Amino acid sequence: MDTFQNILVEIGRALLPLKNALISEENFYSFVLDLGWETESIPQPLQSLSSRLDILFLELQAILGDGISLDGSLTIQPDSVSGSGVHPSFYSPEIDK
């Protein structure tokens, strides 16, 4: 796994608890309670963030291929085309020259 992939996996891992918290008000309440806060509902700016997190995770899936799963597991699996673990659409043979 290269540095770029490590960074992407760590971004996914860091944001996954927030993404899961924004699924429902119950999840969010539990999330903020774990942080030592209390809330009655999900604030509008965070509700707006939810759809952007969905897009980010789709982009991470496109880059990392099957290595990212929205169930909470994030791993890098070598790609059969490039052998590098990078999704084929992000692999440039010119890099190897």
C-alpha cells in the first residue's frame, strides 16, 4: 500500500463515524453523547454534509475499488490491472517509465 492509499484509507476511517452518525437522529444523538455533548436534532449544516460525505465515500470507492466498504471496513486490495492497489482509472503506465 502506498502513501496516497494510506492517506485515503485514513480519511475514510476518520469520517466513517460521522457518516454513520448522520444516518438517523438516534445515531447522531449517540455520537454526540459519546463526545460529551447533547442535542435534540441534527443541525442543518451537518444534514447538508451528509450528502457530501456520501459523494466522498463513492469517490473513495472509485479510487480504492473493492477495498472500501461502507459497512466500516476499509482495506487496500491489489488491483489485477495495475498490480498496485490503485483503481485502474487512476493508474497511468507512464508513471512506471
